[in-house]
Amino acid sequence: MEEIAEKFAAYLSHKMPQASALAVEGISRIHGGASRETYRLTARWQEGGKEVSRPLILRRDPVASLIETERDLEFNAYRAFHPTGVPVPEPLFLETDEKWLERSFFVMEQIEGCQAASPFSPDPYGELAPKIGPQFFTILGKIAAQDPGAIGLGESMEKPAPEECWKRELDYWEGEIDKDTLIAQPIAKGAIRWLRRNPPPPPKELRVVHGDYRTGNFLFNDAGEIKSILDWEMCHLGDPLEDLAWACDPLWAFENEEKPGGLLPRAEALKLWEEASGLTIDPKAFAWWEIFAMVKGLAIWISAGKEYQAGNNTDPVMALSSWYCTDVHNRLLSKRMQEIAEEEAA
Amino acid sequence: MKPDVPLVLQHSFGKLLLEVAPNLTAEYAVGNTSVIGLMMFMSAAEFERGAQLRAEENAEMRAIFEETGGLGLPGDLQKRLGAAAGGREASLLISDLDAENDRLKTLLIELQAALEELDSQPARKLGARIWGFLRQAAEKRKLPYPSIG
């Protein structure tokens, strides 16, 4: 850990030539960031005769990851949303030269005095849930309300045709399953075939999709205020219902299908999202994206298992994701698909 | 092997979570210790039931394959299903059961896709029966999750 601190101090000195006597203190790795190595630290330096102290977050590419993403995508999303009122940390530096820390990384503001809940706790927010819930779905609606071009993301991201959004995502995640699976997946493959036979109506407009908006991916304080939305590494342009369906997936609510995120009743959550986004939920499209969310989840857990089995990343959370999350999504998805199959056979 | 393996794993989970993790200072180590303990708790159940679950699933898939006569399946699929239906486990080792489970599930996927293409009432009925099997199998594989605090 001290070696990383020293190397990172050298990097900051290079980026901030006006700073002198720069030191990195209190560096510790944060548990759970399975797609990037995440470190909390404080940088101290002298500048203009004054001592400056700044708590920072360092996100470094891993050797192998739960999901394969480009760090500049996440950095650009933080930069785009920071001025919009959507709470995100201030992004500071993006570095792709591997000479500094052996792998690419970026640096951002550390949001102090906050915590992220475990997505696998039966009651992650306790008595704060009624306060956090409305913010959670309102912020997601605000993300969906943004014009991607107006916040600088229109040019840097691939723009699928609205009627192609579903196919682009499904093709990608099916490809991940086919590439990484260690055992045949009849539940995922059956659901994918159904999704292809029953495509959703297209969104009226392309919007920014966070890609992993869920319990555990935001910071809140003791007063129940959401202070930061994190983990934008899967963000893309697409149908905003993709995000809403992912946020409502029962995996993030200890399998409670009627209380998304373990936060508030489903109908209330959807209404808050509609009010904040200015969009109307098409029930047929939303039902499609809910099934897709489970397929996407399975793809992520399957890939995590493959990386662990291959020895590329033996972080225990990779194995747990593959065991536990695959188990939950296989049960939820097979239940939904059996219901559909019985309707079709009747 | 005594004491029983599931019991040893469950007690080890308790020791890790309640005695080891609280005495660690690094956040990353605490998180990892808790996750390892949780997986030991899950492994306790899987050690006891793993072979039985896989053998039951394999037997049920062979039974489904026996019900596919007269559906008009394409190519040599019917023949391959028939051969698989008459198969047996090579051994009760988890690795052997997993390999056979994978082979049968691969064939099951092919059968599901073929039934969807046929689009007849008997095909839809068997398709629904397969989903019923998959749901039941997934439920039986449900991993236990400890009640903590």
C-alpha cells in the first residue's frame, strides 16, 4: 500500500507543479469495487505559503474485472453530470499512461461523512429508507431528463437508433454470456430468445443510461441525504427504462418485488421517476426491460465466475457474486419465464 | 469425516464473522473476511446436498427427453435426445455430475429452441413443462443466507 502511496504522490506532484512537499496519507483500499480497485486517501501539500489537505478517491483499472469497461467513460460521465445538480463527486484527473501506477486510473473528490449500503443486506437503510427512497428515484429521473448533447455526452458515446437500443444491449450481454459461461445456461438463453421474439417499443428519445444505478452504488449521510451517485462505468446512451428496470430489480431489494431497492412501494417509485424525468412509462416496454435486467445481471455474475475460476481475479466478491447473484437471478427469471410460458401454452 | 463438514464450515463462518473480522483494522480485509465467511456458510449446504441436487436434475432432464416423441423435432435431435435419455452418471463425483449436467442442459437448450420454432400446442405444453422444471431446479439450488444482526 505504501508503494502505491509513494507513486501516487509522485503523480500528483507532476500534475500540480505549484504544490510542494506533497504527501499521500491514510491510503486504504475500499472493499467491493469489483470493477476497479478503489482507494481512499488524503493528499497534503504546501501551496502559496499555506498547507492544503484534500481527501481523494483513486480508481485504478484492475487486472481482471467483474465488468470490462473503459475508465474514460466513467470519468466523462462524472464530468458531464457534475454541473447538472445530479450529485456526483468532482472528477479531477484521468490518467492512461501506465508508467505512474502500472494501470490506467482516475482521481476524484472524496465525499466525506457518508456511507454506501450493502446491496445484500435485508434492510440496508433502516429508518432512513422513507427519506432516501424518494431521492433515489427522483435523481434517477433527473438523469433520464438530461439531454445528452447538452451536457457534453452526445458526441463521446455511441448513438444507437432508438429502435435498436434493446438489440444493442441484448446482443452485447448475450455475447458476454456465450463468451464466459462455464456451464450451459438454459434459463438465460431461454429468456434471451423470448426477448428477441418480443422486442419492446422504442424510447421516444435517447437518454443517458447510468448502467448500474442500484442499492450500494450511492453515498448517503446520517441525515438520509444522498450525496453522490457512483459507479458510472457502464453508462451509455439508450432507453432510460433500462436504468429504471435495473434499479427495480428484486436482487437489490433482498428479492422483495414490491419494494424496489428496499426503499419504497413500487408504484410510488415509478411515479416519482415519471415526475422527475418528464417521461411516461410504457408498461410493455418496462416489462421487457425488467426481464432484460435479470439477463444482464446473469451475464455479469457469469463473467465474474469465469474470471475467478481462471485465476485472473480471486477477490472473494467475484466468487460470491457468481454464486449468490446467479442463484437469485436464476430463481427470479425462471419464475417469470414459467409464468409467460404457461400463458402462451393456455 | 467427523465432526460433520457442514457443522465445521458453519462454526468457522461464525468465528470469522464474530471474532476475526471485528479485530481487523483494514476495511478491505474486513470485507474480504466477511465474504469468505458467507461463502463458507453457503458451502456447508452445498456440501450436504450438492450430489443429490445434480443427480435429480439430470434424471429429470432425461425424463423430459423421453417425452419428446412425435413432436416432429428437426434433424437428428430426436435421436440425440433418445440417447441422452438412456444415459447414466459416470460417478457421483461433483465434477462428473456437473459435466453430465452441462451436457444435458446444452441439449435442453437445443430442445427448447426447437420447440419454440415448432409453435404447436404440444410443443408449447412441453416448453412450459421445461420452464417448470427449470424453476423448480433453481428453487432447489437456492443458497441459504444467514440472518445477521
